[in-house]
Amino acid sequence: MPGFDPDRIEIPLGHVIGGALRHAAQEWLDVRRPSDAQIYARLPEGDAALVDEAVANSNAAFRSPGWRRLAPRDRAALMRRWADLVERDAERLARLEALGSTRPIRDALAWDIPYTADVIRFFAELCDKHGGEIGATAPDHLGLMIAEPYGVIGAIAPWNFPLVMACWKIAPALAAGNAVVLKPSEMTPFSVNLLALLAVEAGIPPGIFNVVQGRGPVVGEALCRHPLVAKVTFTGSTRTGAAIMEICARHGTKPVTLELGGKSPQLVFEDVTDPDRTAGIVARAIAGNAGQVCVAGSRLIVAESLKARMTVKIAEAFAGLKPGVTWDATTTLPPIISEPQCARIGALVERAVAEGGKILAGGARLRNPQHGAYFAPTLIEPADPMAGIVQEEVFGPVLTVQGFRSDDEAFELAGHPVYGLAAGVHTRDLNRAMRALREIRAGTIWINRYGRSNDHILPTGGFGQSGIGKDLGRQAFEGNQRLKTVLMALEA
Ligand code: NAD
């Protein structure tokens, strides 16, 4: 697909409530294109009253026979049709996604949109595969464990992959028979509106998937507090996740699924078959989406004997990336989401240098004619494993490199006191790989690769403060249901 003209995109402005766009508000937020920092739309800010209306509407849709009495296989058919419509409108969705986020158009079209359709289909397939269990009770009784939807699920999504991250929440929730009210990030609000409108076109009853736009502390908190929201599912930073958990505890002791931050290591042992190829994997794992990926492999932990060769190759791979606007089809290094986030990355790098860190590549923001915020992919050798740059989530294209002389040292360095989202291990030695997967505390471990595949059956979720619960997999579907226990006495 060629690039596109960002000024000629039709934007579905507003909220989606009861199947239609709602475009009115007391307050408005300016929304900027990350690529060139231009204001391209105004976001009507939702408030507690609008959240109340959206949740009541979703609750009514959930209770209506059109959804509640629908056979699971018919629910599956609606979701498959929805996935078909996502594919039909792939170009429009991809342009909207690229315009408002950091996703380059080529990636949005080749990955984000087909992946979104694929995830919807995966969960559609689970609709009629899970009903519950029968317990091994005494023969004069029948014990049932019936899986039921919660009702209205409150979903809160981040800005880094707006459609995909939202879909991880919405698809399993709907497949399990719930209704959803979604609050997208106020920085990337519009592509999910189109997703919600396509759900209605597919025949999913209006109100089953509502979208309320606005800021986290206003709309997000109101959603978590709402008495008709039975469960909250969130993806975002650990700090916000903790705040949400507290609100959910105080307002109805609601269950939460939290997908949070990370500081994931990539371990490279000296026995890798092709160190240059591994260097390419390591570079992509931190430079993809300019490092704005929860599972970004931000800490390279490499055998001392390979360190010099690997760092040269990684620096070469970084130099080969082409920064540019997301609507240019040749861009391979997208912008940072916002000016403040770019400034934060810069400050963390400066502090790393002040603490004795050595810059091996990049190290500063990139000047560009478009005025967006771009940061050079950066490789830093920290002076100390406790340095802030090794410990804190940067959420930008910044990779630290630490050498090791023994496997024990590698596993020691791989540990993180707070996060446990993902890890990569590169080795040809099966025993080493087996030991690594036992030693490393992380929700996902990739061996001789880095990043997810399209096998949506594999769940994703963090250990420690990287999260609670799972997205994807059967576990995400089950996390959107609760079990009702029934014990029936049988007549002799
Ligand atoms: P964020 O926590 O700032 O915001 C996420 C969402 O929460 C946004 O919609 C925001 O408006 C909302 N929010 C903010 N304050 C809120 C509050 N008090 N109550 C309710 N909602 C509130 O995160 P972000 O900057 O959008 O995303 C980046 C973070 O997300 C990184 O830490 C990254 O690691 C994490 N992330 C994790 C995963 C995962 O699967 N584990 C995936 C993607 C991103």
C-alpha cells in the first residue's frame, strides 16, 4: 500500500453509545498526530454522567433477549461477520490507526488490522466450546459448575497498539457473552470507534460494545467505580493499574485483569548458531514501534565473549532504520507518542550518562522537519546493574547491554525486582534453555525468537507487578466468565 495524505482521512469523531456516534461535550481535548504534532481533531470529553449513560445502555443490551438468549454458536457467527468487516475495511482502519498513533501504515496494514480480525475469529471459535463442568458428586446428587458472563465489563486501553490492545479485551469479553464499555487512550481515540461501528453492522446488538472517550482520572475512574460494571480489564502502566485495583477494591470488590509494564531481558549465550542473526532479533525487539511495546526487550544480557560483536551489529541495525511519519510507507522508525514522553526518554538517557553509562549508539532525539518527537535507537552500557536505566521502564527505543561470564551471572542479571512480563533466551543448548525457563520469573519466555506469534491459544500476562490474569488464550475467555455452582438432589 502506498502512503496516504493525512489531511484527507474521514475520522469517526466522538463516543459510540447504543450503536451510534455521539459528538457533543462541555469540554474538548485537542488530539495531535504523533508524526508531526499537529492537532487533527478535537475529542469530546466524557464525564461521569456519560459513563453512567453508556453503562446503563450496555447493561440493557446485555439483559436483552437479542444477546442473552442468543445461542453461543450464533454469537460466534456474529463475531466472525465482524472479523470479515474488519478485513473489508482494512485500508480505512489502517489509515485511521496510522494517522493517530505511532503505527506506520505498512505495519498497520500488514499486521495490526489482520491480527485484530484474527483475534476476533479466535475468540469466536471459543464461544460454543465452554459451558462448565459436572462435579463428581455422590450419585444421588448432580453437581454443576455453570460458566456465566459477568454482565458489563469495563475495559481501559493504552495508546501503543490502539486497535490490537482494545481487541485483546473486547473480543474475549463479547465471546464469553458479556457487554463492554471501552475507554481508549485519549491520545489514540478514534480507530476503535470504527471497530465498534463495524460490530453493529455485523449484527452485534447496539450497546453491547460502547466506547466512552476522555481522560483516565475522569472517564476511566468513573467506569471502575460504576456499580453496574462487574469486572474491569486494563492494559497500561503499573502505576495506573495499581490505582485501578484500589478503586475496584473500594467500589464493589470487583475482579480485575491487569496487563502492565515491563523491563524484559534478552539473554544471549555464546553458543548461538548465528550471532549476527541474533543481533538482528535483539535490535528489532527494542526498536519495533520505537520501543513503545510492553514486552520490548530492553535489557540485553550477553556472553562477554560476544558482547563487542553483538553491539556493533545492533548499532548497524539501528542505523538502518528510517525515521519518518506514519503515513509514509517507507518509514521503519515511527515517532514517540508525545512530546512529554520523548522528553522523559531523553531525561532517562541523560541521567544514565550522568551515572557513568556509556552510549554505544544513538543517545538523543532526532531532529526532523515534521516537528514530531523522534528518538534515535539507543544502546547504553550502564556503569552499574542498579542504574535507573536498567531498572525503569523507558517505553522508548533504549537498550542497555550487560555482559556475563557464567550462566548463574546471566540469570542473576535477568531478574528484576518489580517486573516479570517477558524474556528472550538465545542458546543452542537445550539444557541451558530449560534451566533459563525455570530460573527466569516472567509470564512469557521466548526461546530463540522474540515476540508473539499468531498462535492466539498462547496466553499473555505478567508476573510480579507486570500484571494479574491473562489476555489471549482460553484463559482470557475464561477470565470473562464466572462459575456458578449448582447442587441438585435427585429423587431416589
Ligand atoms: P497509562 O497507564 O498512562 O494509561 C492507560 C489507560 O489508562 C489510558 O486509557 C488512560 O487514559 C487510562 N488511565 C490513566 N489514569 C487512569 C486512572 N486514574 N483511572 C483509570 N484509567 C486511567 O498507560 P499508557 O501510557 O497508555 O501505556 C503505556 C503503558 O502500558 C506501559 O507501561 C506499557 O508497558 C503498558 N502496556 C502493557 C501491556 C501488557 O500487555 N502488559 C501492553 C501494552 C502496554
